[in-house]
Amino acid sequence: MKYVVDTSIINKLVDGKIDPSELPTDGEFIASHIQIDELGKTKDDVRRAELLTRFDELDAEIVKTESAVWGRSKWGRAKFGDGITRQKLKTVLDARNHRKKNNVNDALIAEIAIKNGFTLLTTDYDLWKVMESYGGQVQYWNRP
């Protein structure tokens, strides 16, 4: 079993809202440069260090995103897929949450799970609902 870790999970782990023992233990964790980039953009130096340390502790395998987005994707860390799934996911996310600026990132992360049959781990309600609507495997934590 493989689990794609959404950035929201890392935040909740650092905040103590999810205990590490709640995470699946029957497989490996997967991430992309998107999660690392999001964590790295945290403005508070101490918080950023905590987030990146917690992320490192997961020992996630870093994979390429399934498609590329100009200005978001990094050379060598993205596949040049057709992006159809990613665009559909982003369109539905935009409709649900009024075009949040990180919907592109969320769609790229979700696309990895969907295209590879992995389970997405998230605390993002909209992302959870979109994954479910596409028949993707998803585990959701409802934590304020």
C-alpha cells in the first residue's frame, strides 16, 4: 500500500491534532516536490523547520507529479502527462472553494494518488470530497 501525504497532514502533525500513531503502518508514504515547496514557503522560520523535520521523519518516497504546470512544476520532478485529470480536479476544487490559490497544488498531489491507485491522506475537506467524487482512495481526518 502507498499513501500520498497531503501537506495538511504535516501541519496537523506539528500542531498535535494528529498523533503519528494514527497514520497507516501497512505501507509507505509518497510525496512530491509540491509538498516540500509548500512547507518551504512557510514564513515563520521556526515553524518551517518543524514542518520540514516532521516531513523528513515520514521518510516519504519523492515521486514526480503526473503532469506539469508552468510556474509550479520543477524540471525533472514532473512528468509531461496530458494534465486532463489534474485540470478536472482543479476545476471542481475551484467551484467548491472559490478558487483557492493552492488548488493547482492540491490537484497535482491528488493526481498522483488517482493515477497510481495510491491512497491520499488529507485533512482538507474540499480535497477529500473531490477525491471521493473521482473514485479516488482517500483517508480524511476531520480536525479543526
